[in-house]
Amino acid sequence: MNCRQASRLLSEALDHRLRPADRLRLRLHLLMCTGCTRFGRQVRFMQRASRQYIPGGAKPGKPD
């Protein structure tokens, strides 16, 4: 697996569960590649941050 394939799988993993074979290939790649490991952390951080942002300061699930 190369870095381009790994970054695609890291992005796909945000939206749905990866197949077991893809998860294994990705884990093996991440053990060897610090750049992709860092990219994965950044993508997960951005996902968490974007879920917390709601315009106007409204709380999730509570109408204004």
C-alpha cells in the first residue's frame, strides 16, 4: 500500500467501516509511515472539531 491509498482509506474510514482486509493493510502501513499516521490524526481532529461547530452557538439537539 502506498501513501495515496492509505490517505484514501483514512478518509473513507470517517464515513463508514472499512473491510477487514483494508483495515489490516492500513494498520500495517501506519506502523511504518509517520506521515500517514499524522494525517490520520489530523483528519480525525477535523472531524471532531467540525461536529462541535454549530453557527450561533446553539447546542446540538436543543432548538433556539
